[in-house]
Amino acid sequence: MQDIQDMQKNNTFSFNRSDFPKDFIFGTATSSYQIEGSSLGDCGRSHWDDFAETPGNTYNQETAALACQHYNHWQQDLDLLRLGGFDAYRFSVSWARIFPNNMKQPNPKALDFYDKLVDGMLERGIQPFCCLHHWDLPSYLADKGGWRNRDTAICFAEFSSFVYRRLGDRLAGTNTVNEPWCIAWLSHFLGLHAPGLRDIRAASRAMHYVLLAHGLAMQALRAESGKNLGIILNFEKIEPIDQKPENIEAAALVEGIYNRWFLQAIFKKSYPSNVLEQLSRHMPENYELDFPIIAQKLDWLGINYYTRARIASGHAQNKLIVKQEKGDLPQTSMGWEIYPQGIHYIIRWIHQNYTKNLPLYVSENGMAWHDAVESDAVHDHRRVRYFNDHIHEVKKLVSDGIPLKGYFCWSLLDNYEWTFGYKERFGLVHVNFESQKRTPKDSFLAFKKSLST
């Protein structure tokens, strides 16, 4: 207890690099749309631009037109990565930036930017991990149905092949899509992200076609002699609020949609039966024939974890309507419960039931808080504690022989946090969005100290 109190007082971690294997990677992650500035460098429109410019969709009507202006400040941001002692950087490429108007004419400014970005990492001794799609679908594809249209999956495979031909020889790792649950369910059934639909048929098709896009992209990347390829899925520790049968059933359905749908398709060539009871009549015809494509062999799996969810039944006739209730745990500024034991449970469950000896990465983990600069410093002791507690769970898993190969915290920079605009801050580095001044927070300095030890 005294060690933890001292750690909180001094804003340091109670672990260091030597507690992990020599080849264990520590990194940070960002996404192109959240930091680059979609109005810069002849970037094309994405459906997130369309969604954000629609009144009522984002906090304070804020857009990512400028964001962190990483497009202009990338060298400074890579210098911060090196200063922090990080081994790797998980970045994403913007589909709408590379192919702004159609799938035939790439944007030379975008290609030069990503070339320089990757070369800049290598010059600083940072391993580049590239995410090919982090939600910014080009508007010209959204106009044709977006993820409801099977052709989008084919276009994504073409895009993936093109990017890998340009950058692949310098990448340490590549993943196809980030958080397909957010791309499909959050965005097409719950309507909270672009394109903002609340349509069960659209959601069911998006849930399948984003997986098909992953499988086709994996085939295309292998054809380009792609190496160290994976996908990034998000998970929560999902529990019923009590042991009433209706709440147990509701939690199992949410768990099937959130945690098992994508895993089961990739590793077992099927979808969870309790979810199909609700979605099967809305699925594409003969969707089962796509499982051999979806279930391409992976070199690694990325696991994003932030919180737990406590679920109750919300409607007797419609099982897809559920309620989520908070427990008595501390919460982030976004109301997400802080539950570090959940990352331990999720990773062990995935390893035992799906991936076995496949290498795993924690590809995102972090917390939001309303941080402020005080005398050129940001004292984010809550975030220091959050990272410390979650990384200790990771350390236990590594010690138990789980093939965890790295940990990427979210995020390097405060950024455009989707529907929350610029209100919520996840960064290790504070960004003043008016002046673009970067101020490392105490959590950044804690990583710097631990990773240099």
C-alpha cells in the first residue's frame, strides 16, 4: 500500500522496463483522423466529416478539420515519442487522404507525408505499426452505401494492397481495421458514430462486410508478401447487473455482439448463435460462404481494452434493447468504470478459447480526463494510476506465459475524440488546440522514467 501511495504522490510507475522480456514492446497509438487535420494536405472528405458537420452529432459542433495539425507538426510529435523512450508507434493512414476523390487517383501529398512519417520513425529508432483503417471511410464510398455495400470490402482490399506496396518494406507490423464493432454496430445500429444510422439491416450487413474487408485485405497483403499482419478488436468485461435470468441473457447477447462476433468469425468460421437469432434475417444472402475468406491466418491479434459494462434487460419483446448501469468503481471523465482486472480476464479468455499461441498485443488502453496545464505542467495522477494498475495486470499475464508481445497506450496526444469533440482528453501529451502547443503530462514523464530504467 505504501508503494502505491508513494507512486501516486510522485507520479511515477511501480514497474520498469526490466520487469518485462527484452523484446517486449512499449508504444503509443493514434489515428489519422483524430490528429492530422482533415482540411490539410488536399485530404478528401470522409463520412466522419459529413457526420461532424451535421448539427447535433458532436460536442459543440466540433470537427476534425484542424485537430492536432499533426500533418504539419509530425516531426515534433515523433521527437516526443523518442523523448518518452517508446519502442513503437501505432499510427493509421487515412483512406480519404490517400484516395481523396476516387479509387484511381492517389494524392501525391498524402503519399509523401506517410513516406516521411515512416522514415522519421525509423530515423528515431521507433518501430512503425500501421493501421490501414481507423474509421475515416471516403465520402464517395459512403455515397454508395459504405459498409452496407459489399463492394466497399473489395475497395478496401485494393487500398490495403496499394498502401503496403508503398510503405510495407519499412513497417514492423500492419493491421487491417481497428475496432470493427465501432465501425459496424456503434455506427449503424446505435447511431453514435458516422454514418449515424439506427438500422438493424444496415448494422447486420456492416458487421459482416467489415469482416469480409479484413479477410480480402489479408489476402491482398499476403499477395504483396506482407509480414506481421493482424487485426485490432475491442473488448469489454461484460457482466449482468445481477443473476436474474433476463439480465444474464441480456449480458450474454451483448457479450456475443461485442466480444465474440468478430473473434468467432476469424478463429472458428461462425457467428454466435444467440446473436444470429436476432440478426440472421437481416444478413446478406449466403454470408456463410465468406467465412473461408474472413478466417485468414493472422500473425498477431491486437486487443483494445478500456472498461467493463454491467448489463440489464431493457425490453421484454426486443432483446437487442438493453440497459447499461454503472457500478461503484471510480470512473473516467467519460463515465467509463476503471476496472484493471478486466484486461487480465479478457486477454486470458481470448488466449485460452481462441488464439492459443498466437502473439497478442494490447493495442489500446487509456483513460480520459479533463486535464489542464498549470505552470507548464499537467498533473494527471489518475491516469498514472490507471496505466500503472493495467500494466501490472499485463505483467502478470506475461509472467504466466501468455504470449503478450507489447503494450500500446492510448494516446500520444490529446486529440479529436469523435462525438466528444475536443472535450475529452486521452493524451500523454496535452495539446492546446488553439496554439498547438504540446505539454507532456506527468503520465508521459512516468513512462519516460520507467522505460529508461
